[in-house]
Amino acid sequence: MTKLLVVVSSADKAKINLALGFSKRQKAAGHEIRLIFFGPSEAMVAKDQELAVAVRDAFPDEKPKACVFVAENGGVKEELGKIVELVRAGQYITGSIDEGYSTISF
């Protein structure tokens, strides 16, 4: 089984949707998928209702992650925290790699 950490940093809505669709299909195929929003993508997810719905649809059983520091600095911590789990991105990314996850970024 493949273990992937999907890192979404782009603020481009099409790329965010591509990452969500990819993640959802790979999870359905039985792979272990983790997803973290990092950087400019966080504000897009926090402010775009369609993206918020797409995130919930792609990850109905567990919330993906996002960087708490970027959310705080971007003023979207409260809105984003309703959609994802806010974590320290550096620790989450390196911890996932230590656990055998390969990274793919959008």
C-alpha cells in the first residue's frame, strides 16, 4: 500500500480541486493519504465555500491538516479551523516522512 502526504500550497482553485480529487480517488483505491494545506492555499480554502464543501467531501471521516501559523498570520484561523485541523506544519510534514509517507505537492 502506498502512503502519500499531499501538500497543497497553491492558491489556484483548480489546483486545489485537483489535489482533492486525486486524494479522494487514491483513498478509495485503498492507499493511505494525508493532506495538508500550507501557505496561500489556506486563505482560499477558508474563504471559498465550494472548496470547503469539496474538502469535507474528500475527507468525510477525518479532517485534513493546515498550518496554524500561516492561518494566524493570514487572519483565517477561525474560518479555516472549522474545515481542517490546524497543526504545526513542519512537525506534521517531517513526522509523516519519518512514518514512511512520500510527498506530492500541488
